[in-house]
Amino acid sequence: MRVTTRAIYDIETLALLFRDGYEYEGPWELAGGGPPAQSQADEAAKQSQQQSAQTYATTAPGLSAAEAYYKKLSSGDPSAIFSAVAPSVNSIIGNTEATKKNILANAPRGGEQNLALEEADISKAGEPRVDGTGALCKRNGQRPAGLPERDAEPVAK
């Protein structure tokens, strides 16, 4: 049996101008070289859906946690805002206290130790703080990511 892969006909006379193909010996169902295109598309769609479900299952917990955090920040409720940022604030306080203990244990007594303790407190004051919107901001003049480099121009009245 001959399998035609390409044929060119004259549109006016319907005469066969060119024919390309090959001889095939075997079951007719396998002459196309594999499963039909629709079943290949179905299989690809099924694989894509499985991969999407896997990715979603992996990322959903993180997305839920982020959503809950930003809901608290945008709620306007001071207690909700502070409960959202409490872990960060507690971490800052804990790090400062650990630094001070290390200074007291290892720094030489006297002016150097006192200076190091004061600088730890200054550093703690410069750590992020919660502003009126509930966002963590730097007190030492640095802006959080995403804020413009300068304040907006005043609006003329």
C-alpha cells in the first residue's frame, strides 16, 4: 500500500502534478506513525493540568499565608496590623538583646563596651518600624522597596 504524504493537483483540471509518499507494509491503524493528533493533544493537556495542580498544591500554603498577612495590614485595625508585624518586631528586639549579651560577654570593659552597647541601641532604633499604614519602614531615612525616591510634589491650590 502507498501512503501519500504530499500531493499537488491542478485546480482547473484536477490533474495530479506531484505526489510524494512511501510504500507501507503493516496494519493500517499504525500507518500514521503514532496515535492520532487529538489523543496527543489530550495527553499534553492532561500532563499540563497535572503539572499545574502540582505547582498549585506546592504554592497554595505560601499564598494563603501571604494573603492573610496583607489582609491584616490593609485592615486598618491597629491590633491586626501589630499582630501581623509582631514576629518581625520580636526578631529585631531579640537580635538586639543577643548582640548586647555578646558585647557584655566579650568586649573589653570601659568606654569601648559602653559605646558598643549604645550603638546596638541606635541600630535597633534604625531597624524597621511600623508606620501609620502598617508597613514596615526604616527610621534612618531608607525607604522600603517600591516607594518613590522622593516625596510627591505638593498640589497647587
